[in-house]
Amino acid sequence: MSAREVAVVVGAGHGLGNALVGRFAEAGMRVAAVSRRGVAGEPHRDLVRGYSCDATVGEQVRNVFQSVANELGPPSLVVFNVGIWDRGGILDISEELFEQAWRTGSFAGFLVGRTAAASMLSRGSGTIIFSGATGSIRGGAGFAAFASPKFALRALAQAMARELGPKGIHVAHVVLDGMIAQEDSPSESLLQPAAIAETYYQLHLQDRAAWTHELDLRPSSEKF
């Protein structure tokens, strides 16, 4: 088994997910790219392995982390990058949609965060990063189903940071304030996946004497 650091990206795929996987692999980490369908290990085939997992199912989350530990090693960096984006008026949101949004954006974060923490506590080190959004701090008209789980995910991150920080585990929450390009592009009106991924990696490198818990990222043209 490789002695390289191991990263787990839950929510790998087009856009930010792929950028995170690529950046961590570029840093020499072995990367578990986790999604519902599993993903290929391009462009760093030797360092990236795809895993299939429904992050809303506890047994699947536990099983995929066990597989990663057995095949790649215990993770030192785990990113939860899962969520659904549905816009609709409060009268248009079905009970099923709201529950699914909560399960995907919040409950899954709890399952991944808890399992990641369990794997790191015995070593007294590690980084857990949650991808947030503008909806994490402001519920806009038409975004009740999106903002509600994002608010809850932020609260989860805060509680975990206060509990796990003294035990050596760095928990961070990143507010992504703006639309994210699906792939890197020259547009200055969109958040660029590679730039976001670089910030996530730098969070992992921070000295525990000066940890960031929450930061916000936005393109220079975004009003706030």
C-alpha cells in the first residue's frame, strides 16, 4: 500500500468534483473519487480510483470508506461536495423533493462527516471540508429546498469543528458565492473549478496554529 496521503472526494464529477480530484492527485495524493455511478481515474489514472456510493445511505458510506482504507489507505482529507439545486416557489415544492434535498445536502453530509471523523480520530489528524453556498447563509425567494439543507450543513460543520478541532481534526466550510463553471473557462463571471480546488488544497495544508473554519469564494464581478 502506498505511503502517499489519501484524499476522498464525495461528489466527484463534472466541474468542481473533477477539479478537486485532479488537484489532489497533482499534489501526489492518492484520491478516491466517489459518486453515485463511480468515475474514471482520468487524467491521473495511476493515483485516482473511482468508487460508487449513494451518500444518503449509511451502510454504503461506511462500506466505501472501508474499501478506501483497505485499497488506498486511511484518508487524511475528505471533501463533501454533494447537493442538489432545485428552484421553486414554496407552493410548488413537493414533500418528496424537499425531503430528498435534505437527505442529499444535509443528511449525507452528516453520514460522510461522521464516518470521516471516525477514521481520523485514532490518528489525531485530518481535514474535513464541506462545500457550502450562498444558500448556507441566506434563504432566497424560490430557494427554500436548496437553502434549508445548506443551512443545516453549515451548522453541522460548525458543531464538528468545535468538537473535533481540539482533537486534531480540521473541519472547514466553504461558502461558494456564485455560479460555478462546469469546466474551467475564461469567464470572469463564474467561479472557476481549478481556482476553488486550489483553495481547498491550501486549507488542507494549513498549520493547526492558524486554521480557517469558514471562508467565502466568489468571482471578482459578483456583487455581495
